[in-house]
Amino acid sequence: MPEALQFPIIDLSFPDRFSIANLIRQGCVDHGFFYLVNHGIDEELISKVFEQSSNFFSLPIEEKMKLVTKNQRGYTALYAEKLDTTLTTKGDSKESFYIGPLTDDLNQWPLEEDLPSWRSTMETYHQKVLSAGTKLLSLIALSLKLDEDFFGKVGALNEPLGFIRLLHYPGSGDLDSSSEEIYGASAHSDYGMITLLMTDGVPGLQICREKSKQPQVWEDVPSISGAFVVNIGDMMERWTNCLFRSTLHRVLPPRQERYSVAFFMDPSKDCIVECLESCCSEACPPRFPPIKASDYLEERIRLTYVK
């Protein structure tokens, strides 16, 4: 049986920023994961987001397909995505809905008469989590021995790409029975800077700390009510020259229905991601060439979707 593990708990309101930064560094080096509490998003709003998410996924499939994903916004059906591209099974047993930056008019929204207050709830949540993520990035900069406004100075926060992803994993009893093993979300690492995940408490999330070791060892991630589970993405791993780890994780097919809400926080499209000075030396030269954030993300997304 996989073992349960504990990540550092980061209190965003704690006044000693350097102590918190050191704790973040420990979590990012050891696990690539930590919990975030006192983040400024109140329980009432979180409950509303989960309620509205359930309302959307409860619609008939033909209604949901009217909002099928375009420009990485909108609805993605069951099995449409396969995060572990080495698997020969059909796609992952989850459905999702993407909401991107609120400034570019590309988002798709259910009609107000069908789902009252749905759009306003999601927009408020987007704004609040983006604010929390921006504060967190200043602490991550400190944890990397950089000025706390580093990510702002390099243009990462000029027009940051914040994406909500509402996720619904049907219980195993609601899925087609077959002999092949299908994950809720197959093994993957996230593409971007950081991910802030809120779950409904139903278990299923696991991490594999040593992705190159065989056999892989998977450990259960316990949920803490009201806390975000934060993880480092591949882009941040690249920025830090692999000091901070982007950890492989997956979601097992839940026995009961499971909902979660991910917020992917990525840098502005034109931001150049190159090895941080504090993360390289003569003994540890940069492992990756500089790359524009949008070029990196677009290629990673292109490889994910089932043809």
C-alpha cells in the first residue's frame, strides 16, 4: 500500500517572510509540493465554486458539448485527454472546464438563465486566487535567494496566464466497465510555474517523488480542509535548473464521485524563462537554453490531447 505523506504548511499571512520562504524552499526541493493556508479565499466562495462546478457537470452531455473547448477554454469530455502519453488505454476518466484570463474575451460561459451566478462566481474566484498566487510568487522568489519582486521585474506578471480548471471524476460505478486500467488523471507533471489545487476531500491524488526510479513508488496526498495543495510545474523546475522539483502525480479512479478545482498560474506569454543566477554555477551550469514561455506551453499542450 502507498504511504501517506506530509508536506510543509505555508501560512500566507505569517509575518516572518524569510522563515516562510525557507519552508517553501524545503517543500519545493524535497517534494515539489506544499500546503497553503490563510490564503485569503473564504470558505463560502470555495463552497460556491464547488456547487457551481457540480451544477455544470450535471447538465446533459449535449448541453455541455455546446461549450466544447476552443482556445483552451471551455468543456473537455470524459476520455478526451491523456496526460500520460505512454499509455495505450483510452483517455483519462475525468471531464473538465477551463476558464482562462479574464482580460482577453476568449472564455466561454454557460447562459445565465441556465446557471445563475455561475460566471460571476468563477470570475471572483479567478481574481482571488490570482492575487494569492502573486503573493506566493514573491515568497518563492525569496526562497530562491532573489528579490521578492523578481518575477515582476522579469515580466512574468505583466499579463500572467491564470487558468481555472474545474474537474469532475465520476465514481467508478458510473463508468463503462472494462478490463483496462484507466486513471482519473494518468501520471504527469504540470507544465507551468505553479498550480494551486483545491479538492473536495475525496482521496485519489498521489505523487511519485523519484520519477526515473523503477518500480515507481506512489504516495497518497492527504487533503487539509480549506488548504490549497500547491505544486511546482515544469517551467519553474526549468527556471531553477532542477533545484525545485516538478513532481510526477496522478489521480486514481475514485470509488466515489470526486471534484477538484485547479488554478494554473503561468508567466506572461513573452516572458523569457532562463536559468536563475542563484541556481547555477561553474559546477552546476544551466541545463536548458532560454525559451519564451508561450512557445514552451503551446508545445506541451499540443502533445497532451488524444488524437
